[in-house]
Amino acid sequence: MYLRYTTRKKDGKVHRYWRLVRSVRIGRRVIQQTVAQLGELDARGRLQARALARHLIGTPEQAGLFDDGKQHLTVPVRLKGVRIDRSRRFGDVYLALALWRGTGLADLCEKLLPSGKEAVPWAKMAAVLVAARLCEPSSELHIAEDWYRRTALGDLLQLDADLVNKDRLYRALDLLLEHKAELEAHLSRRSGELFAIDNEVLLYDVTSTYFEGEAEGNSLARRGYSRDHRPDCKQVCIALVVTFDGFPLGYEVFAGNTHDSKTVQTIVDTMEARHGVVGRVWIADRGMASAANLAWLRQTGRRYIIGAPKAELRKFAAALAAGDWREIRQGIEVKLARWPDSGETAILCRSADRRRKEQAMHDKFSRRIEMALARLAGRIEHSTKRLHAAQVNRQIGRILQQNQRSAARFQITLQAADCPAGFRLQVEHDAAFDQWAALSEGAYVLRTNIVDWSDEQLWRAYIQLTQAEAAFRIHKDQLRVRPIWHQRADRVLAHILVCFLAFVLWKSLEMWQQRSGLGNSPRTVLDEIARIQSHDIILPTTTHGEIRLRCIAQPDHAQALLLDRLGIVLPKRMRTDHLDLPLALTA
């Protein structure tokens, strides 16, 4: 990555705007892709970024871990024997640990997991699990045998690598799981303190994640509808609740064959018991819109916005055809109507982009059906023997089943004829299908019992469900919640909890970036800062043997700008006098 800038003149002043770019090969071309817009990087912006950094992570660079009071000692050094030893990844684990402490999870874990007779505090093991899941998602065995020893996390936690083994990590998983409710309740409070997040509007969605292995000892492992396209594997379902801004508040795990609608009452009751009831607005997609759930939400006084199945649009055919739509943004039109049987408010929405997409899909599947039927008709026409009508009907059924989106457009019959096959294929288009497609393409309907919001407010609130969908993508792609290799039920739940806590750090970093003008790509920032390493510099002296200095590599120009925008000041060296070394001085 490298920096580019543009210069603009305004009101007699020259403004220089920076952006961080990287080269990406697409086919035979190499293009410059913007990673982050750094803005003008003026003094005011830097001060605001540092203020947010202090509020989020404090000032870890001033901690005693980096200062032993010996900076001013001077000793003669023999240059011939100077060498570098013990290089470690520093930047990403430093940032992960700062986020862990800044979100208050470090202090909370110390209270929930008090020290006893164990050799290693369990709160430190929890920090290792979550930091590893954020920086380099992998198994507990990989953490113990490879990842931990390659990072500076041992120096930052003052925890020797020999003490981090898979058994301690598994035990930490078990202990952490016991405090899931307290962790979620803490995050609800802390998110408001850090980012002024409003958690009155809650977004709710369900996904699945699958197992490797039979998971015979796990009662939650079942085969069901797989969002991962792995119907051959057992799975569990995860229901996640996030705020309007996408900050995670809590989750629950259900058996893998649980329908989305069966999770609603459990989630609503659990979240409201943990975070309160007053003013909550629940937003969910059409998978939750069963009649029983809607009746329960209305009877218990909950407010909601829920997507409705596409088939419900037929109830509003007249409203769809009418011309009183209101454009709330380019390409998006909405109108309000009354739900026929319940008196709820229906939000009819129409998207130009979605219309083009659905038209293209209908055309694509129609062409496939027409081509397949033309080939079938040709085989029937040129057949030299009598054909079985039942076999031909099964072939027609397969053609329609493979192209279901346009199957209703075709009316297909086998008409008796004087030919060797005994019949001919007759195909007609259903005009009613074409009329309804022209009317409904690009349209969808939502239902709500909220009466004091405008049509635009209702639509914008529902569209925020993309935040929950994005959370699932990050869990699966960046934090690797799938596949699950654990076989014990409690270890599976603990694995999902660690992924959830890692996503809390991920989202905290993302919101920190956004407020610092760095976009919303935490992985890019973590990967870039991960290149900053710590090294041991060995200085042979004439009077004190060898001096070991544990120094932090200075960031390059691009890294320095990222850190400056985030308001982070990296330490220059770390203490080594807590380690068992012959001599450790900081010069």
C-alpha cells in the first residue's frame, strides 16, 4: 500500500487530501484501489482522533509495561556483536488487546473469572482466545502450538508461551461460557458509553453454521435448511441481535432444524429481560412473519417492522397499479396502505434496481424453458416409435422444476396427433403471469404496527437489516465461525461465544475507523498494522555483559498515517525485566 494525494484550491487556500491505495490486478490490468480516505489530516482532525482513542483504549503506551525507569542509563557497546533476535508480530495483537481492554471486557473477565490456585489467570486466557479469533482465526491447537509464540501477545500479557496450551484454552472456553449473559449485558452498556449507540431499534436475523463430523453427542446438531449450502452436514442455527448501527447486543443458539419463526419469542423475551423493554422496536425479515408471531407481538404490545412473503403482494394489486407513489431516494418509491385482515400498516416498496434484476431473472429462466421445450418438441416430432406420455410429462416437470421462477408462465399440454409418437407438445404463455410480473417486479411489502413514523423512516429502518446480514458475513468469512470442529455441545456454544466477542472487537474497530475517517474495513487495518513487529536487539557491552532491548519497529509512512488518524501512539520498546534473562536494561 502507498499514499496518494490530491490538491485543491478553495478561498485562496491550498488543501491537500490524502488517501491510502493499493494495486490490484484484474485480468491483465492493474488498478489502484482506495483502501481508506484519510482526508486533510489537519491538526484538529488528529486531536479528535486521539481524543476518541483515549476514550476507547486509554493511553496504553504510558503503562508500566513499557517503562522501567532506566532510559537514561549509558553503557559502552561493542558494535561487532550487535544482533537482532526474537522477531514477533506486534501491531495487530497490540490493537486487539487495546480493544479488549477498551470495551471493558478485560476488567469484566477479571471479575467474572477471579484468580485462584491456577498458574495462569483465566482472564488472560480469555484474552488470548478472543485476540487470536480477531487477528488470525484458527483452532485452539494452532493457537497453542504456533500462533501465540509468533506474536508479542506474551509480552503484552506477561504470559510465557510455555504456559499457553490447548488444555488451558479449552478450560478457558468452558469457564467463559458460564458468563454469557453478564458479557452481553455489559456490552449493551459499554456500547452506549463509547459510541453513543441507540439500542432502542433492534435488528434480528438468523443464520446457520455447519459441523465437520457427525456431532453425535450434540443434541443441537441437526440437519435443516443450510445457508452455507451444505445440506449434507449437521448444523446449528444462530439468532443474532444487533443495534441500528450494527453493534452486537446478544445471540442465542438453536437446533439446526429450527425454523426461523420458532426463534422469535425466545429471542424477544431473552433480549428484553437483559436490556429492558421500554421503547424497543423489533425489525426482522419475512422468515419470522408467521401468523402466531405477529399475533403474539401485537397482543404483548411490542412494536415491529417485519418483511412479508412475496405472495402477500397480491392483496395490494390495486395499490400497486395506482400512481400515488412517493420517491424517497433515487430509484426507491414507497406508499402506505392498510393491511386487510389485521389493521396493520403495510409499507409498499418499489426498487428500480430490483425491478431490473427480477426482469432479467424472469427472462433468463423463460429462455431456458423455451430452449429445453424446443429440444423436447424436436425429439417428439422426429421420434419413429410411440412414446409414453408419463415419461414425457416427467421430463417437462424436471424442466419446470429447474427453472421455477418462470415455470408458471408456461401452460404445457400433450395434444394427441397422427404421428409415430402419438402426440405433440403444445406450449402457451399465461397472460396473467406476464401481467402480474409487470406489476410486481421490483416490489415488496413490509408490515408494522408503528403509527407515528413516516413511510421513509419505516423503510430506512427495515433496510438497516443489512447490518445484521453483514455481521453474519463477517462471522463466517473473517472470523471463521464455520465449520465447527468441536463435538461437545458446551464447546460448540463456547466457540460461538468467542466468535461473538471477537466480532464485538471487530465492530468497535470499524466504528472507530468511521469516526476517524478511515472507511469501514477493519481487516485492512489489522493486516497493515500486523506488519509492525517487535524485535530483541542484543547489545554486547564491555562492562555489563549483553543488554537485551525489546524494541518496536517504527511504522512506515503509510502505517504512521493510519495510526495517527486513529490517534494511536505505539511504544518504542517494552520491558524485559519481568522475564528470566541474564540482563535486561532499557537504554
